[in-house]
Amino acid sequence: MTAAAEVLYEVRGEVAVITLNRPDQLNAINNAMCEQLTAAFRRFDEDRALRVAILTAAGDRSFSAGRDLKEVAGGAQRPPIPVIGATVEVNKPVIAAVNGTAVGGGWIFAQMCDLCIAAEHATFGIAEAKVGRGLHWTPPLVHMVGSRIALELMITGKTIDAQRAHAIGFVNRVVPYSALLPAAYALAEEIIACAPLSVANARRMVREAMNNGVDAALAEGETLAAQLYASEDASEGPRAFKEKRKPVWKGR
């Protein structure tokens, strides 16, 4: 890892840890962070030895305060914020480990990840309406928390705490700050213990249901299931169960 980098990248076993690294600026998203984070996601996605990524941030104050508005005000040309599924493709699970405030772009980062764990002191907010910025990235939120809660958050710019974020279904787990990364690793290991093709299938199903509705997702599920059941892993799972051992997944 390079100390001066805006984004740090570390591999621990089958897990990539991607860390936003501008703690003195509340991990605000500048152009360099956008470019480096895009590269980090691509690196993770292309490394077949890695199964799960954890996205977190340096320090205990802020996950990300959103776009660096000082840079925006300076008129610099802005690359798009890397959003999984929109501007960058990632085909393996990503867990957000939210260590503090997640506002604007920080909310986007928490929203785009497959799962989210938050420190007890973390807070979340969609502040775009307060600074005249767009909300084009919010449609997935409607599926996640419902239209009325999503709209309230969007048109008031209010901030909610981690407990409220958990109650509305935006956060999977809330833990003490000291347990944040251990909890994220534990969740990653639970995923890694499962068959990689089944994990990929589940991610596709959720996205299909969100994008195209239940009927289309069921139809797509039949196609994906046929491919899954023809794989080596589909035979390995029952065999390992019968032999009372851990399965050896090959991802094929």
C-alpha cells in the first residue's frame, strides 16, 4: 500500500480491503479518489483468487462526506463517481463497512454495495437537495427502503443514525466501532464458505428482481439454475455433505 494514495488496497486471504484514504478531508471524493477507486474495483473483479471485497474508510469520523465541493467550486473537470453496476462492473460481493458519516456520495457508496455493516456512531444522509445537486442515483433506494422513506430522506436532506438505517433495512448489522472490520471479515468468511456460483446466482437474482420485477426474475432464475446445476460445484456440495466434510469449491 502507498501511504499517499487516496485509496488503499490490501489483500487478506480471499478478501480485498479497499479503503478511502482522505481522513483529514472527511474522505471527500475528489478526482484522484474516483480514478483510484475505479481501478481498485477493477483489480478486485479481475483477480480470480479473491471472493469478497470490503469497502471502508480511514479514521473514525467519516466514511465519506460526498463530493469534494471545494474541488467542484474550483471548476475542475469531474470524472464520474465509481458506482458499482452503473459506471464500474463488479461481479463479486462487496461489503460496505461504514466507519462514520456517510453523506451524499458516501451514501451512494454504502447503497451500491451488496451488504452494509455500520459502526454504532455512523450516520447517513442524502444532502443533495441542500446543495442543489442531482438525485439520479436514488432509484435503487426506493426498492431498498420503500417510496415514502426514500422520498423523505431525499427531499429533507435529513441525517439518520445507524440504528434507524438498520431499522429501515439499509444496514445489515450495527456493531461497535472496534468490531467494525472484524464483523465485516466474519461476514466475508460466511460468503466465502458458500459456493461461488451460487453466490453469483443470488446477486443476479436480486438485481433482476429489482430491475425487471418478480416474473422476469423467476424466468431468469430458471436459466441460471440450469447452468448452476450443470456445474462441478453443484455435485461437490451434496458429495461433501454425504462425506461429512467441507466442500472444495472450484467456481465451475
